[in-house]
Amino acid sequence: MPSRDVWGTLERLVLRVTAAAPDTVAPFTSVGVSCVGPVDEQAGTVSPPYLSSWTSFALREQLEELTNKPVVLASAGAAAAEAERTIGEAQDTASFLAIVADATVDSACVIDGQRLRGAHGNAGAIAHITVDPGGLACWCGAQGCLEPYLSSIALEAEMNRPLGRANDSIIERSGLMLGRAIASICATVDVDSVFITGALVDVFGDRLLATARRELATRSRLDFLEELTLVEPVEHIASLVRAASLVV
Ligand SMILES: [Zn+2]
């Protein structure tokens, strides 16, 4: 992601890749695109945090003009959920939550085989659940959202060092807040499984997940949440494949 001329760079990349497609491959018929939320699926716009030039950016329309093909746009969390249920580890799970803990936090919910969309396409997003009232400031303007505790951009800014050099107390805190957020949303949406991927999981690993599971067990005391599992899928599905799965 370049800091300037983001659309120009993406436009050139799309043109270069489509021009390089070999003759033996059938031409593509549609485009799936995902972007970190919040998104507006109705309007086809995205407003990724930390990228002010893309506030309410009409990504779908721009891609439709560029490719002359129908474009399906959704959040990165939604793309992760669609990919997990199409080709990933949620193929046999009717109700689950997919979380991407990466540069920012994104998630989506599949209930009874249907991805929840909501009025704008952000249903199931947990990034701005309050996990620590009066806690860290979030880019959204509120305090104590999950986002600053689980976004690599926010954590690296807070620590002033790369994610890989986070100390145990930071990792513990991230796990705690993650467990808290999952407990809140799962009591509401009633899912069997939570699949989590992203840089935070790759870098913090089992220490993050073990703390989150402990906190989740403490906060989720309802019978129907007893079997709830928090898992990191063994097979990582690449972001582009996730985006493509939006049109499958
Ligand atoms: Zn927030």
C-alpha cells in the first residue's frame, strides 16, 4: 500500500496483470475486491483507517470503469468469512465468526450459512466493541475500542517499535481484549466457531490465543457458548483469493 497515489498504483497493477494473462486462460468475468472496513456495500465506497485520501472512496465504481466487469465489494472480514466457508476450514460450519487481526481489525459473521451484511455491509465487525472503557484512544474517536489493542498499526505506534518486539504484557493485553470482544459478540450472534488470522496471530502466536481463550472462558458462562472454539486456520488463504471468493 503506497502512501500516495493509491488508486493510480492499483490501476496500473490491474492493467499490468490483466494484460499479462496468457491466451490459454479464459478471460475473467467479474471482480471481487475487499478493503479493510468500514465499507459501504450499498454505495460501493470504502474508508480505510489511516488512509485519509480514501475517505468514502468509490472503489467499486472505479474498478467497474477500469475493467468493464461487474465488481463485488466487501470488507476484508467479509472476504475472509466467504473464503473460509467456500474453500477453507468453515465449510462444515453453519455459524461462525471470521476475524482478521492485521494492520487494522476486521471481521464478519456467517449465521446459518448466510453472511450477515447489515445496512452498509459492516455487520459482525468487532473492531469498535468497547473492551476497556476509558482506555486507549481509537482512530474512530472513541476510547477503549478493540481496534487499538489488536491493530498492528496502532500497537506499533503505541510501542514505537515493530510488532515482533512487543513484550509479554502487550501480548497478554491484546489477548485479554480479544477474548472480551469475542465473548460479547458471541453471546449476541450465537456461533460455534471463531476463526482468526492476520499478522497479530502470526507474530504473537499461541500466547495471544491462549490468553484470549482464558478470558473468553471467564466471560462466556452461558450454556450455549460452552462449545465455542477460537481457532487459527491451518491453511492460510491469501488476501487475493479471499477477495475472489466474494464472487464465487
Ligand atoms: Zn473505535
